[in-house]
Amino acid sequence: MLMNRVETALINSPPRRWVQRWYETPLLLRMGGPLDEGARALEIGCGSGYGVQLILERFGAGRVDAIDLDPAMVTRARRRLARYRGRVRVGVADATDLTGLVPRDGTYDAVFDNGIIHHIPEWRKAVAEVARVLRPGGLFYFGEVTAHALARPSYRLLFDHPEHDRFTGRRFLDVLDDHGLTVRASRELVFGDFVLGVAQKSVPRDRPGAASERQP
Ligand SMILES: C[S@@+](CC[C@H](N)C(=O)[O-])C[C@H]1O[C@@H](n2cnc3c(N)ncnc32)[C@H](O)[C@@H]1O
């Protein structure tokens, strides 16, 4: 589900950017560490592309693919990210089915979700796609809005979100685990309104070199 005008303004506001740069990014870096040199990352629901800048500059990705369902957001992201030409690709896609853009399983070293999965009615499908496109040992950095926040009168009045089958922080972490994404660190924030963390795609035990996979 796309953002309405109020949420678009809030998400792209300086205070939100400040929190993302100076609070969420350092917290996620403490939980999962920076990426290896040359790492390939995907951001789902990239909005206007500010998160991609952080993935390149703060997390140290070598290349980033970014998608959003909203063509207007993709246009804004392409404009913002033009200076990273050659390292960034931005396209319109649905996070619940990335097979057109990412046909090969295990393509990415890291996937980023900056507050998008709670926008998706069939959100488990998006989690399944994250798990599919991550390589074994790859990291999923997430920051999500929970049912707790979405039930608040202020949220219901100001923003548009799917209403059924929303998740608590605990439920979200359990569903990651169901998809082979082992949560390495997580934190609930603002009385359970938000959940941030890092999960790692499990490595098949019989895979050669599995024992030496990087731990965050
Ligand atoms: C709350 S915004 C977050 C945007 C960006 N990650 C940020 O932090 O600025 C949620 C974004 O998810 C996008 N979105 C919603 N449903 C989507 C889906 N099924 N697939 C991809 N993007 C989706 C919306 O268009 C919107 O840009």
C-alpha cells in the first residue's frame, strides 16, 4: 500500500532523516556491523532513496539495487542517486515478488527494510522474498512499525496502512525465523511501536566453508 501525502511529507522530513542517520543507522551498525568491501545490497521500498545513500556511505556497500512500488518515489530516488551512477540501480517492483528483477536466489550479501514491510497486506511474502534473494550467511537489516503503533488513533487518523494481520515485534521476529533468517540482535523501541534488528540467513550445515561464514 502506497504512502498518503501526510506520510510522504513526514518520511521525507528533516527530523525523520536525522533519526535515520544519527540513531537508526548507528544502532544497526552496532548490531550487524558494516558490510564487506564490494558487498552487493538490496533495499526494498526505498522511497526517495535516502536510505540507499546511507547503505553506500555508512554501511559500505559496493553496489545497491533499490525498488519501490510507487513510480513517483522511484523517480525521486533516481534523481537523488544520480551521482552514484554505476553503483546503483533503482526500479519499480513489488517486494512480494522480485522474480522479474532478481531471478537468481542468493544474489545479495545484505537486504535493507527501512519501514516498508508493515505497508504490505501479504507481508509474509515479502519476508519470503528477502530470504530467497539473500545468500546463505547474508544479513537482513530491518526497522519496522508494529501493530502497536498502527493501532494508535494518531496513526489511524493520519496515515493509510493495511489493517488486517499486522505484526507485533515478537511476531515479526518469529516469522523471520520461520524463513531461515536467524535474528542476531533486535530492539523494540517506543513502548513496542518499532522493532529494529539484524537477522542472518542460515547456512546449510553440509555446505563447504559453512563454518567460516562471517558472524555479525
Ligand atoms: C514508510 S515508506 C519508507 C520509505 C523509505 N524506506 C524511507 O525510509 O524513507 C514505505 C515505502 O514502501 C513502499 N511500498 C509499499 N508497498 C510496497 C511493496 N509491496 N513493494 C515495494 N515497495 C512498497 C511505499 O511506496 C513507500 O515508499
